[in-house]
Amino acid sequence: MSRDIDSIMKEVMKSNKELHNLDKGLSKEISDLSKQIKTIEYKLSRIDETLEKVFEMLNNITVFIEEVDENEEELDDEEDWTPYDERNFNYENNDDDYQDDEWSSREDES
């Protein structure tokens, strides 16, 4: 009977070692999976940040395009400018400046 008990104890100890080895393997795999999940979460957070920046840029571009379209509509309503447009050209000031320069150079010659 004591032999039977000893053989049973040996089998129990052997099974315990096998279970312990399985537990170590599972713990290692769980640890590796945990590290991989953390890496994935980090990469997803970086992707999220990048997408938020891209979304913000797209919003800014959209606002810019809308402003340009509004300005173009305003410009279309106005009369087109030509190089011969004399509304903003002042003859008097330009002639006076030219005459002053010419007169002063004549004074120097005499």
C-alpha cells in the first residue's frame, strides 16, 4: 500500500509540474499579448492625433476656400480693372513733382 501511495504521490507531483509549466507558458503568452496590446493602443493614439490634425487642416482649408469664393463673388460684382483705369491716377501731383525736378536742374545749370 505504501508503494501505491508513493506512486500516486509521484504522479501528482509530475502532474503538478506539468500544470506549473503550462501556467508559465500561458503567463508568458498573456504578458506578450499585453505588451502587444499596449503597443497597438499607443499606435492608435498616435493615429488619432494625426487624424485630428488632418481634420483640423481640412476645416481650415474649407474655411479658406469659402472665404476665397466669397471674395471672388464680390470682385465679380465690381467693374473689372484695366491698365487704362484713370480713376485712381492723380495727374497734378505727378506733374508737379516732375516740374520741380526739372526746374531745379535748370537752376543748377545757370
